[in-house]
Amino acid sequence: MSAIKSAGILSLFLFSSLTHSQCTIQTTNSDFEYPVIASGSIAFINQTQHPAALLGWRTTATDNIMEFWSNGYEGRNAYSGNQFIELNAYQSSGLFQDYDTSTTPHFNYSFSHMGRFGVDTMILKVGPPGGPYTTIKTAVTAKEWKVYSFL
């Protein structure tokens, strides 16, 4: 699970490989390309109106809203692909995906982060649904995309 502190813009790529079975767990919708929104715009997406199998991401926001941006909105472009996400739509919240960890996975992560208004902090956490969570990475980023990874 990734939990977020403060406002920011994120493009997240998480990859996992299981060391013993050589199986890979893929992140769903890692570039936030679903649902497709009009070029140069934003869309406030209610997670309950899209299948988790396609949307992939879920928010901790109590209103279930995620803010998707397409390339060109406010003069910004995604680090990768045509869309990205503002971490906090109408309230401070986190984004997460649940992964099957019946076999202990070893995660490799790579994500890009950009502060919307200046320096911004994003925290990547992992743990079981409901916690407790362990902080994996704290990203402090200004108004340009920066890639954080552990491969």
C-alpha cells in the first residue's frame, strides 16, 4: 500500500518478483491510463464506478474520488504515458493496490513524483490491509518529475 502525505502528482510503477517461483506480480494501470480522459483536462473519478480489475488503484479518501490529469493540463505532462494522478483530489488521501502475498514477494519499485505547487512530500508504505504499514520511501520533490526506484 502506498500512503500519501501532502499534495503532489504521481506516476507510479510497482513491480514485484517472487524469488523462489520467479513469478511476477504486475501493478494494474501503473501509468493511470484508464479511464481515458480528454486531452488537456482533469477528471474526478469515483473509484466505485470503475472495476478494480481495470482501474487498479483505490483511494483512502472517504469520498472515493481520485483526480486524473491528462497531458497538457496546467501545462504539465505525465512522466510516462498520457495521464497521471494528483494524489489529493478533494481531501488528503492515499492511493493503494492490493497484491496477493500468499507467497512472500520481494518488491522492486519505481515511481516518479512531482510537487504541484513546489516542494512536496509523498510516502510509500507497504503492509496488510488495515495495517500496520512500514515506510519504504519518503520522496521529497519540487516542481519537476523525479524518479525514485529500488530495483
